[in-house]
Amino acid sequence: MSWTTILLAGLVALLVLIPTRRLQLAGWRRESLTTYYLAVWLLGSAVAAVPGPARFLVPFLIVAYIAPFVTVRDGIDRLLGRPPRPRPGPDPVGGPAEPRPMKDVTPPESRDR
């Protein structure tokens, strides 16, 4: 294998991590994430390495790559003017689901004034 092929496969592997992370934040199981990652990586590597089947594989690759970023339910709600639905559980960034009340850290001497 040439260095170019290895670099292309590595670049495709890094690019596929982006939608895979999105699916992980959406709550997909590890087995499903692995299957998705390997399928899109193999498809992308085949397109990058062999130009012949690229004509047929690129549309599948585009759909598989963009699909995790499309939220059908939220998009329909936005079109119909409905308010966003509350999300159970923690924030995808890792914060708490609901804001905590502020803690008063003022020293007792300053509160008396």
C-alpha cells in the first residue's frame, strides 16, 4: 500500500468521527456506533482509493454522513410553530438537565449592612 492510500484512509477515519460523535450524544448503543463508523469508513475509503465505484457510492456516503445532523421531529415542530420539547436527562455537553439555584456566598458580615 502506498502512503497516499494510508493517509486517505486515516483522513476518512477522522472525518467519520464527527457524525459518529453526534450519534453517541443522541444515545446510540456502542454496537450500533461501531457498525455505523466501520460502514461509513469503508465506504469513504473505497471512494477515496478507487475512483471507479465513486460515481455510485458518493450519494450513499453523503446521506450516511449528513443523516446524524438532521433532526426530523425538531424540524417539523419548528415548521409548525410548536415550542421545543423539553429534553430529559443531562445536557449533551455534560451539564445538568436543569439549572441549579444560585448559592449565596456572601460573607455574613457583608449581608448585615
